[in-house]
Amino acid sequence: VISMQDVDCQSCGMEAVQALEGMKGVETVSFDRDKAELSVRHRSVDVSSDALAAVVRGLGYGAVVGAGKGRYLGNIEFPAELDVSWISRAGEKVDLDEHLVSGKVTVIDFYASWCGPCREVDRAMFSVLRVRDDVALRKVNVSDWESPVAKQYLTKVPELPYVIVYSKRGRRVEAISGLELDRLHAAIDRGATNEN
């Protein structure tokens, strides 16, 4: 097992799989998205575990031999004064209506640690929240497509990130699948108007 460290998304793991698959002595390679680990079955007479880890490092990723050490890049730290809270930390079910903030545009952000574009949403929302006190961010960690909250809300959603923007009056303004920051900003602006 090769643990990948400080990787951005599951695509990093798939890139490492492709790089290792063609190597002499490698029989099978798979990537465990949740653990950020590569499982490599190989003939040690042809290639060592350290050499395999070196190939992964050569792609620009951290890699160490051994299980249990894989990790993704950390999440953006939101200062306490910003209106941000996690309403589902490990994929558990949640009632979104209970978390809408009266008088504020509420952005519900469905994300996962293995989703690189989700970090772009975090950066965009950090900038929004720093200059607007009429916006609240509620984070939902999907964890996995099979999690209870994913089955509850994402059965017809093709990709992460997925955000739902609610107006100050609690009406749904727009749901956005994929990284579309211009649409997100426009939906927040619409949600802030008195018409919604």
C-alpha cells in the first residue's frame, strides 16, 4: 500500500494508477478514494515498494509506503466571525429546511474531501462571506455517493460540487451542479433581493 499525502482530489489517485500500471513487475493497481491509498500488487524482484512510491512522488504528490497515512489537502479554515457551520460532517442525513437562516441568503454546499473543485467553492465563499454579512454557508460533507445524505439529496446530481442557494425568505433560488462560480455569485445576488 502506498499512501498519497496532501492530494487535491481523486483524479490525482487515478493519475498515479495510470503511471504505475505500465511499470515492469506491476500486476494490479487500484486507488481507494476514501483513504487516499494505492494498493499495488507487484513482483518485488522487478520493482520495490520504495521505487513505486518514488514514481508517485515524481508526479508531484506526496507518497509513503504503508497504509493509514493517506490524506487530502485540508479544508479552508473559516474564521469564527463568518456565518459558516457544518450540518452534516460524515454523510449523515440532514433536514436542510432546519438550517436556513432567516434574513440571510443561505448557501448549502455539498462537498467531499476527495473533490478538488469543492475547494474552489470554499475559496469563493470565503471571499463572499468576508464582504457580505447577509450570506450564511452551511456545509454538508457527502463523504461518499452511498452515504445517507447523498441518497437523500444527490440521487439525480451528476457531480460535485453541488450547491443550493436559498433566498433571505427561505425560497430556493437555484441548485448548481459542478464548478460554476459565476452562477453561484449571480444566485446569491438574486437571493438577496426583496423579490425572493
